[in-house]
Amino acid sequence: TLDNYRAMFEKGSIGSYLFNSGVVSLVTVVAGIFINSAAAFALAKLKWRGQGVALSLVIGLLIVPFEVLAIPLLLIVSKLPWIDIGTGAVVVGWLDTLHVQFVPFLANAFCVFLFYQFFKDVPDELLEAARMDGAGALTIYLRVVLPVCKPVIVTAAIILFLGMWNQYLWPVMTVHTSQARTVMVGLQQYYGRTTQWGEIMAYASIITLPVLVFFLAFQKHFIRSVVGSGIKG
């Protein structure tokens, strides 16, 4: 009933958890699209020494589970410095912050490979025509390549958004205060404070809505990219 939703908002901090998850997910989507697509463009359309080795490393990372990297990554971020915006002081350690939850995941091996596969089918003649007009690599990437790859951008955006919104293990390891806590960890915390299953289900339904809205908003481009991926020539 609606009483469960009211009790959920009164007892928990779901509003701040939704905000934190939204910031983490959206920053990952926006920055991740540019970082992964730029890396894929360099691998697919530029010529440089070690290109094949770099591509092999990206493909190799696809088979490495995150659990293998979690502890070494935790040790690294716990010693990295950053500037506290509120005080302007240099602080050592990224724990209990928002940026620790998205910076390590901006580069995504699967998304790099996804963009790489798409960029390989972009005609080289299109890029050569832009070079003859005086365009550099960055201009070609921003004004020629990116505008023609909307379907794969939407696919990568959905993958990145779902991955970050559903993050649980990494936030549990790196965030111990409520200020930077996200919805999935908040759900576990809420479950530990109440035995009212109606309120728990209300919480679960609320945190599912942003995912549904995000997918429904871009489903046309996503379906088009899936269908088009099987069509060559």
C-alpha cells in the first residue's frame, strides 16, 4: 500500500541514496562514453606502435572478473590524494567519497571493444576526406565519427548506467558513511533495520524506476543497434 512508501521515506534516507546513485551513474555514462569511444577510435582508426598489444590487453580484460581486482584496487584508492572541495585541503585516501565509486570504472573494456567493432566498419574514405580538408585526429573523432554512432553510444550508455546503478560490492568496500552511500547498499541497510516486507518491496520498486525510465527513453536506439549489429554490407 501507499503506507509502505510513506514509511520507507520516513525511516530511511532513500532520497540522498537516489541522488548519490544518480550522480555516480550519470557521470560514469557521460565521461565513460567519451573515454571508451576515444580509446576505441585510437585502436581502430589510428596507426601507432603497440596498437595490437593494446587491443589484446583490452580483450584480455574482458575475462578478468572484478573480484580479482577489488582488493588491489582498494589498496590503491586508499592511498590516492585528492582535494576536499569544502576545505581546499589535500586529503589522502578516496574512501567514503562519491568519486571513488565511479573513477575506477570510467574505462570499461567491454565498451571499448563495443566501440572498436563499430568503428572498424566506418569507411576509411570518410576519414581520409576529412584529413584532406585539414581536420586532425581529434576533429575527425568529434565531428565525423561520433555523430554517426548514436546507436552504439546508446548501447554503451545503457550498459554503463546499469552497471553503476547496480553496484554493490565496491560501494560496500569503499563507503562506510551515509553521506556517500548508494541505493543498493542502502537497501541492505534498510533490510537490516526492519522486518516489514511491504516497506522493503516499496524500496525495491522505487530504485527500479530510474532503470526502467532510462531504458525506455533509449530503447529505440538500443534495439536498432542490436538489429544492425547483425547486418553487414
